[in-house]
Amino acid sequence: MSPETIRWTTDHVQSNHGIGVLLRGKSGDILDGKSFAAMVHAFGAWIETDSEETSRRVHNALVTVVTGTEESVKVANNG
């Protein structure tokens, strides 16, 4: 499978209390914790972010503590 671009934003009607949502690729569908957990278990999906701050926001948006997927959100080591 090829990588899919995921965009995090707080400017969405379903962003609760400024936590933000993750939007999938060109479709703009919301990626929630349950969907992400299914992808992790099905084919080892992960999300790379560019900073610890973005990683924290992704964790909050997906509620990774509840889904048990916190190790699947990684900061890319580009240097």
C-alpha cells in the first residue's frame, strides 16, 4: 500500500474544543481512533509527524490511550 496523506486541523465543524480532527487524503473523510486502530491491527499502519507538538495533537485527536495505538504515532527523524 502506498502512503496516504493525512491532514490535522482545528478548523472543522467536528473539531471538539479545539482538539482537532485528522482528515484523510483527498477524500477529506475524518480518521477517528477506531478506524486508525483497525488499520494498525490490519496492516501495521502508523502516522509520522514533523514535531512533538503535532504528535501530541494527533494523540489527542485519535484518543490513542483508549485505542491502544500510541506507539503507532511517530515523529519522523529527518536529520
